[in-house]
Amino acid sequence: MNNIVHLRYYGEEVAALVTEIPHKQHTMCKVTLESGYSNIFFTDVESGEWVEEDLGFTFLAALVGKEMDAIHRRIVHVPKQLTWHTLFNNGKSLHFGFVNFMNGEQKMFEVYHSNKRYLFTLLQLSHEDWQVLGDDHLEIDQLDTMYIDQLIKVLPYYTYQG
């Protein structure tokens, strides 16, 4: 669904096209300002505040969030408490957040990028076997298998004991 909104951005009235992006973990949209600037905006699963992708909690994200909340009559935010972890491998750092939970007998991990955007869910099938679950926008050929390999070496240490 598309909406035209008017934002008061640093004292100026700015028109923006807001295109909603269906997503299971975030309220999400693409916003294009009349100047041509465009970015993705979404709600942070921890705080419920709006985030501008790769830029964080910006003034523009707060304005977009206020408009989106007015359009959708914002529902109550139920926060997810993510565990944040940083790995260091070959001089590079890998920072991610996750929430782990049990679904019946299955151990599951929702994984979030350092920019707070949901990436995918990892399902631990056995000690060595894992399955990647995503949403409708997850492209299997775009998955970084080295990244996932690093994650599955760390995540079992956070597994529920039962």
C-alpha cells in the first residue's frame, strides 16, 4: 500500500511517498522524499522505535514512524529482548543479535543484523544439522554461508537447557 505523507523536516514541509513492505518481524516501509532521497524504515523489535536502515535512530526515522503510527493506529509493542554477540574472526568482527526460543522440541534462533533488521531464523535440528527459515523476501542464493557457519558455532552455547 502506498501513501503520500507530509513531513516537517528541519523546518520545511516535505512530501514523501511511503510504500509499505510486508514483514513478519517489523513494521516496515520504503520512503522516498521529493528530493529523491530514499531509504527503508522499520520498527526496532526491542524498543518499538523507528530505525532508518543502516543509519539508526534518526530524526527522519522518528518522523516517518509518527506518520506510520497515525496511519495504522499503532498497536501495542511487545518488546523482544535480544542477546547481542560479537565474534572476531581473521581480524573482522561480526556483530549480531538474536532471541532464542523453543517451539515444541525444536530450538530456534531469530537472528538480527547489527542494524537491528531481522535476517532469518535458524532451527537447530541436531547437534550438527541446522535449517534456515526466513520470510517471503529471503533469497536463498543471497545467504552468506560463511556468516551462518560462524553463527551456528556460537548459538548452541545460548541454547535452553531442559
